[in-house]
Amino acid sequence: MTPLVNEFPTQKNAKTNVEQIKVTFAKEGRTVGFSFGISREIPEELKIRSPSKFNTTLFLNIDYIGEGSTQSGAKGLNFSDPTYFTSSPKVSLIVSKSLNAEKLNDGCPKMAAGLFDDDTGRWRPANLTRSEKLGSEDVCSYKLLTEHSSKFAVGGVVPPWQFGLS
């Protein structure tokens, strides 16, 4: 099964937005639910420090509930495990060219992404690539391959002397 989630609400004055999320599952489940928390910054109540390599302009928290089905009956699902997907879930992002960040040759912001590891309490690099699919005169398109459900931060890469300024 491959659900495609489109039309996420646009945050007021946001420079980075989620366009769609596409997931292809490798495990069967029933009564499965996903939640997508999206904000311009990491919520303070999560007590997660910001990534040290870029200025966060989008925080995405993908969570889930449900149970899987096996021959021996129901069992808990773990969508934090990459083996639950046939391929990495794909998040399509739209970023304003006016984002305060270093620029690529086409005028699009140089972006980076991180995946938060709950076990270690650290950020590790996430796979974020430039996509030609939805680019325009004012915005650029990027694709984030998430590996699994978790917490992600995306932001613009800036010179060290500008780090921490939004």
C-alpha cells in the first residue's frame, strides 16, 4: 500500500513548507494512524536542541499508532524501523528563494536536513536533494528521504558568522 498525503496547511510567513508525503509500506497493519506535526521551529516542550549545521526553518514530527498483523495474531508496529517500508518515505518540500541562506547556482537556497535519533539524543544528517519537479521563479523544490517515521529538521545553510540568525 502506498498512501500519498497532499495539501498540508501552509504556515503563516513560512519559508519552508511540506508539499506532500509519500510512503510505501512493507508490513501490513490495521487500525494504523499517522500524525504529522509541522512547525517553523523545534517546539521547546520537546527539549531537543537545534541542529548545529543549519538554521531550522521547518520541523516535522511524524508519529504513528496501530498494530500489525502476523500469522500468530496482532503485534505492535514500529514505523521507526526502516524495514517497515519498501523504500524510504519521501517528503516533498517547497522553499522560498528569499530564504536567508547560501544560494545554489540557480538562486535556490542551499538546504540541509537532520533526523533526530531519540536513542542518542543527537541529530544525524538526512538525505535532502534538490528536485526540479515543482520549482518556479519564487520557490524551489526539494525531496527529503526520511528512512522511517521520526523527527526531522530542515533549514538553510548559512556562513558561520550568520548561524543562529533567522
